[in-house]
Amino acid sequence: MSAMIDLALDHGSLEGILPASWKTLITAWLAEDTPSFDVGGFVVGNHARTATLWGKSPGILAGIPFFNEVFAQCGCTVEWHVREGSHIETHGGKTALATVSGPARGLLEGERVALNILARCSGIASKSRRLLINLRSAGYKGVLAGTRKTTPGFRLVEKYGMLVGGADTHRMDLSTMTMLKDNHVWSRGSITKAVKAAKAAGGFSLKIDVEVQSEAEADEAIAAGADIVMLDNFTGDGVKVAARSLKERWAGKKNFLLEVSGGLTEDNAELYICNDVDILSTSSIHQGVQHVDFSLKINVEKGHDLELSS
């Protein structure tokens, strides 16, 4: 692992960060895929089989706890040959990542749900890691964060993929940080009034992030006590000028973080690099990402692999 990146998974298993309720998501996804009779499962029966999980495209492996739980609920076990967060090396072919054992019906029942989760989670981890490495190589020392523009019902997996990739998960939901955007400010009447109301209701434990469109709005947010000020939709040059000006003007007076967001992608993020900026947040690491390609094949006695149907 590059010394440039301090990954959460280097400090312990990320399964320990998941909420107690996460396994119910797997149950619901399996129920969605098999809502009534499973005729295909009836055809193959409960004969004991093994299957190989193959990585077929390069990327960062992410989503192991979800994959394991899918098959656990289908009466199967998984033996991994690689660690979560490792880079899948295919060299133009495919590489064996894990062996799944259990009844043939269970292997087929869990196959598509497990692969769908693994493919998307790994795609997000791969995009996060790639962008983070680019930023570190260009000299940026701050935080890369994902946004809350996640898929309804699938946020836990998508945020998990960001974390495996090395990105910060930003706020998980509306209750884990108060972000005051333009609609909040307009509805309340001013940045100052909005921040004051948020502090009164949220107390000392909830940080306040205020979206601003200009240095003047940033000054108002900082003066009002915002913990984080988001420079939204600034140009790369505009970010550098505003960030330096704000940090110099408020030095020794107020403690705050500067965040930059709005249209940041793998192609243009380096234009915003400025170590007066503490956080670069983007939805590009989890929206529209290319999935990592996996397949699961039953190991047949004659030495020929039978690919599980989708």
C-alpha cells in the first residue's frame, strides 16, 4: 500500500464499522430476487458443490462482508484467497479470488445478488483509490470525500466502497452533520440566522457545514460559527484565491475547515488542488462508476468449469 494513503482498513476489519441492522439488507435483497418459488434451485438440488469467484477486470476488491453474508444466508461458506482492499490483477485474463462451498441451490440463489454487490462496491472503491492517488501524487494533502448522492437503499454499500478505496464518507445522512445549503439559507432569511438556528437545535456534537457562493458569504458563515465552509461551484483559480484569502483573514480568530465541491471529477480535480482547502468532495467517485467484473463458476468434477447463469 502506498505510504501516501492512510487507509481505514489498514487499522482493522471494516466489518466492525457496519451497524447491527446491516444483515437485514441482505435478507431483503435475497427476498427481492427470489420472491416465490425457485424452480432453477429445484432443478440443481442440494448436492454439495464448490464454486470459484473469478476477478475478470482490474480494480480494488471491496464488499467482502456483504458477499459473505449473502452466501451465509444461502447455507454456504466463503474462503477468500485475497484481502479486502487489494488490487485485482488479471493480466488480461482472470484471477481466482475466493472459493464458495455449499449446496448447489444455495450457490445459485446467492450468485447474482452477491456479484451485483461486489461489482458496484469494488467499482466505487477503485474510482476512489484512483482519484485519491492522483491527488496525492499532485501534492494535495487534504481529504477526498464522497457525497450523499447515493442510491436509495444501497447507501451503506456505496459508502463502504468509498471507505475501502480511501475516501472519506462525508456525512452518512441528514442526522450526522448539518449542511446548510442555499435552500436552507433562503428559507431562514440569512446565513447567520440559519447557523444560529442549527446550533440551537443541534448542540455541541453536531458540526455545521455551510454552502457559500462568494467570499462575502464565507465570511458571514465563519463569523456565525460554521465549522465547515463549502465553496460551491468556484473555478479552480477562484478556489485558490478565495481559500488563501479566507485562511489569512481569519487566522487566529476562528477555527474552520474549507471544503470545495461542485463538478469535481477525475479529469479536473487537480485544477482545484490547494492546501488551503481541507476537503474536496465529489459524487464522481460513486455515481456512474464502471463496475469491476466478476463471475462465479461451479467447479465440475471433470475439470471443466460451469458458469452460473445470471
